[in-house]
Amino acid sequence: MKWKDWVHVTKLDPDKQLRDGDIEAIATSGTDALMLSGTLNVTPENLTALQKQVKAYDLPLVMEPAGPEAVLMQGIDYVFVPSVLNTTDVTWIVGKHKAWVQMAKGKIPWGERIVPEAYIVLNPDSSVGKVTKAVCDLKPEEVAAYTSVAENYFHFPIVYIEYSGTFGNPEVVKAASEAIDKSILYYGGGINSAEKAAVMGKYADTIVVGNAVYNQGAAVLKATVDAVQ
């Protein structure tokens, strides 16, 4: 299954600890892929340690780097590279990306494995919202406009509505979905039940579940998978 066909992705944070048995429960939940991603304290060491935990299971692995200093390529199926469209700091649109190319000395395997993402960050209290200086108080029509720009002007294959730790406004996600045609719409934030998964699954092509795995245990994951598959 190609990434464009995924409907459920589980996001695992290298800076957080899973309980005994969680990896197997996650891997057998029916989720389509595992995304290794975090905002704070992500290092090559903890990324590699997390990859070793999950690599025994036959699930696609995605690396979503927070910056050029910690990009894992070996043993990874895809690298999803975010650009935050609603930031006030150009570093998060293209600056980190330029630095990555320089650090890699141009040796990046551009092609199917590198997938650009247009991020629209909407939780001002989240780490990603603070770090990227995102302007989060956006109306649905503004999010829809960003979505249209991402797809039609910049040709991002993924547009990612990120509420990071809190459940977002379904009307915002609906507006984004109505503004999109070819790009894949991802939603992440506050999905910790089947009901919430179903609500956002109506509008987003792919939902991402992360914090619930750590806060409630891996058992909650299966319910969110069942709600969208």
C-alpha cells in the first residue's frame, strides 16, 4: 500500500517512552504506517533507538524531521518533510530545508521517498505552534485559502492540518477538504476515541494519532483505526 492510500497513521515521538507491550499492540492495531516524529529533544540517537523498537514489525516507516540535525534515512520508507505555511518565520518554510541540503552535501535521494508536506499549525499552546511561531487564530476560510495555495501554487502532495495535542474544529478541516482536489489531506490532534476519529475521518483522507497512545495506552488505537477503516 502506497502512502497515498493510508487512512490511519500512528505518530511515535522519540522523546517519549512506550510501555511494555505497546509496540506489539500498535503494530497489530491495523494502523497503516508508523511515523517517527517529534518537536522537542529529537536526536539521531533516540530516533535510531525508536526505529530499532519498531522495525521488527511489517509496517511502513515514515520519518518526519523537526530539523536537519536529526534526519534518519536508513531503514525508512518515506521522509515526510514539513513546511509550515502559517509561520511568521521563513526558517520553517524553507530555511531548515536549505540547511538540510547543505548538511547532506547535496546527497539527498530526491524522488518517491521524499514527500513534502504543507503544515497548517493551529494550536498556539503546542510545542510546534510555539517553536514555529505559527499564526493559529485562523478562520475556516483562511485555512481553506492556505490549503488551496499549498495544492495549486506550491504543489504539495500532502496538506497537514495540525492541532497537536488538542481536538480541532471540524469546520476548519471540512473547509480544507473542500478546497483540496489532488493533494492528500492529513489531520492530527486530539484523536483519542473512535468518535473523534470518525468526525475528522469524514473530511481528512488520513488521520494521525499520537498522544493518545502515550496518555491512554495502545488499546485506544484499535478503536480509532476501526472508526476510519
